[in-house]
Amino acid sequence: MKGFYFGFIDNFIVAISAILGIQIDKYFAGYGVNGALYGALLGHTISDITAGYFEFGLDIALNMGLGCLVVFLMVYFYNWFIDEYDILEKYKLLKNKKMNKSD
């Protein structure tokens, strides 16, 4: 069954990583959301490399891992940008202003 091992290894590692990420985030007084996100992203990177190696070989597995790391960095910088410039609060204030004008 070509692909079965990849799917199993991939999702198993992602699930364990997300659960561990939640627990670590909660331990450091978080809500578990960031831990789940980054745990899943890191776990997915590891799982794609591992499962990809067994299914497709080292070269493709490393390329898969590199692609995952790019997304990991994109999410990190997106979250940093949102937090740094307080984008969500500004959006909520703007939305409230528009709702008050329509009343």
C-alpha cells in the first residue's frame, strides 16, 4: 500500500507534536493555541522529512522539509507583525466606529 506509511507516520508525528505544544504552552501560562500551532508546524516538518525519506528518498524528503520550514517562518512573521503593530485591535476599533456611525 504505497503512501499508507507516509500518511500514518505524518499524522502520528503531527498529532503528538500538537499535543506536546499545547501542554508546553499551557505550562508557560498560555492558552495552548500558539503551542498547538507551532507544535503542529514543527511536527509536520519532522513528519514530512521522516515519512518522505521512507517513501521517496532523502532528496525529496529534505525538499519537503524545506518547504515546511518556509511556511513555519511565514506564520511566525505573520504573528509577529500582527502583535507588533496591534493590527487586530486597530481593526476592532475601526469596525466599532463604522457600526456606531450606522446607528
